[in-house]
Amino acid sequence: MTQRKPALSLVAVPGRRKATLELATEIERRGFTGIYCPSMADGMALCEALAFVTETIPFGTSIAPIYTRPPLDYAQNASFIHEVSGGRFSFGIGVSHAPSMRRMGKTGGKPLSDTRDFVAAYLDAPRVGEKPPLILAALRQKMIALAGEIGNGLVFANGARSHMKQSLNVLPEGVRKDEIFTIANMIPTCISDDIEAAKAVNRRTLTSYAMLPNYRNYWKEAGYEAEMTAIEAAIDTGDNARIPALLSDRWLADTTLFGPVAQIRNGLDAWYDAGIRTPILVPSSAVGNQMKAFEEMFAAFET
């Protein structure tokens, strides 16, 4: 059973932002290996605050959407955080998803070429200072290959553990074996002795992802054709309420962590063995909110 502590995903929910910063200092004090901030609730703002309230823990965005701000603006902000944090910040970027873009009044384009163009403009941004490591969000092979070509790392979200070796083999061998190259994955995690309750929480968490075509295509590639085809049929008939039940136990065990502490920690070992150097656990609780989920996470990794 692993003694290594994972990184954790952290969101600054409106009304609890100061409490979130206090939580970040506790994550650092307890020896977790990183804090990563998704795009919801402005991950860049949270990272800027983390630069000042923490001292040693690495942190970053996972991810900042490339369509919401110009590359120069991002470069200025990322360089500032990188400098004032003493080099602890990593800038994770991605194309996000159509529903998220619509909520922000934005429209996506061609993921591969748009990412390449964004990175080129970001790297060419003048007079901003030293830039942090650049991590690309990836699921499928072409984006993984692009991360290996132009990035300092890649981050999956809800990746399938059984498919990870095949995914990572897309990287050039030198990149794949380079310990400095970040290989991360955001893993929905619910700690509970009530396994069925924990599975239900993770199913709810991932239902919205299962409604996204790019995720379904990835999971089909990973060996879950039957589940994704059934979900597509439910979406076509407007029966979205059936989607959680169509997410099989086999799929759930391959993409999330759930159950008692020993099961979580053994599952974390399996993720390390699959090639994920930076597992980012995304805590949920079967009996409470985000703060309760972190209490459970702290208890699980007390030693």
C-alpha cells in the first residue's frame, strides 16, 4: 500500500474563498505533493493567491482554457505567478468543452491547431519574464503527441487506467522516460466504507462528462464501446436520467477511486504503476460538501 501522498484538486467556491486558502495551507502542512486548480471559479486567481499563502508545495492550473484570454495576457499572469512563487507554478492549458465555452460566451475551434498557435504566441510573448512549465490537457493520441512535442508535460482528466500504457506509448521514448516531463491525471475520488454510496457519487460526478462527445470517443477507444453507445442512445431519446446507471462498475473502477481507505490507497498505487507520476485526486464526499471531502482525504493519508 502506497506511502506516497498524491496531489489534490482545489476549487475556490464563492463564499468560501478564504476558507479555501486556509485549506491550501493545511494541504501543504500535511505533505501532499501538489495543488491543482481547474478552470471553474477562476483557477488562475486561486493560483495567484496560492503563491502567497503557501511556501513549498507545487501548484498549477488544470486547466486554464485557451479561448478565454489572449496568450500575451496569460503569459503576463503566468510569469508573475511563477516568479513570486519561486518557480512552484505550472501553467496547465486546454481547449475545455463546448458547454463551458458557451457559458462564458466563447466558441472553440480546432483543438490541435488552436493549441499549437496558442503555445507559439504564449512562448513568443515579449518582456514578461521567465515563463513556467507548460502542461497540455490531453485525452487522445494526437493531443498527447502534441504535448510531447511542444509542452513540458500533459494532464489527463478522468483517464482510463487500463488504457494508460497505450496512451503514453504515443510519447517519444525520451520524453516518456524524462522524469521532469509531467504526466498527471485528475481522478474523481470518494472515500467511504459504503462502497455503493461512493460509486453513486462518482457516477454523478462523471455523468456530465459522459454527455460530451470527445470523452465518449476517448472511452470507446479505451474499451468501453458498449457503455458509450448506450449513453448515446439515451441522449438521442432525451433520457439523460438513465446515464448514471449506464456507467458500468468496470468503467467506474478504471476511471475513478472509491471505497474504504485501503481501497483508495491500493488504487493510487495502481495509478502510479500505470505511469501517472502526478495523480491529482478530486475529492467528493458521500455525506457532505467539499470541506467534508477534504477531511476524509486528510484522514485517509494521515500517515
